[in-house]
Amino acid sequence: MVKKITFLSKGFTEILTSQATLSLVKKKADEVAKRAGEGFEVKSRIGDYKNTPRAIAVVYPKTKMAYTAQAEDFALQKAVGGMK
């Protein structure tokens, strides 16, 4: 038997869009960028994901060397796999 859980979406939205959550998400993204190597950068913001507002951070290659590290060595995937 499947039971449905109803969440208080206003409360979840407040948590997902808080500055504390954004800071935590950015901190984790910064750790990934550091592990990936030189030339990776982070952009973070409060945005929408699947029509739900939340803290979002993206790690991306900024330099040619970082693009090459990602394309040839999967630097970001390895960096995420090393997260604790």
C-alpha cells in the first residue's frame, strides 16, 4: 500500500531559497571546482529547477586547459565522485 506524504511547500520553498542554503550549495560547488583543477569556476544563484525555486550552483570549465581536462579526463565527474 502506497501512502502519500504532503509537504508544506511554503516551508520547503523558504529553505530551498534561503541564503544559508545558497551558501552551502556554493561551498560544495567550490569544493568540486577546486578538486577538478585550475580553470574551473562556479556560478550560483536562486533559480528554478522543474518549476521549483531553489539554490543552484554550476561548475564549468572557464579556460582552454579546463575544457581539455574535462573533455579528455572527465575532471568534473572525478571531482564529484571524490565528494564526501
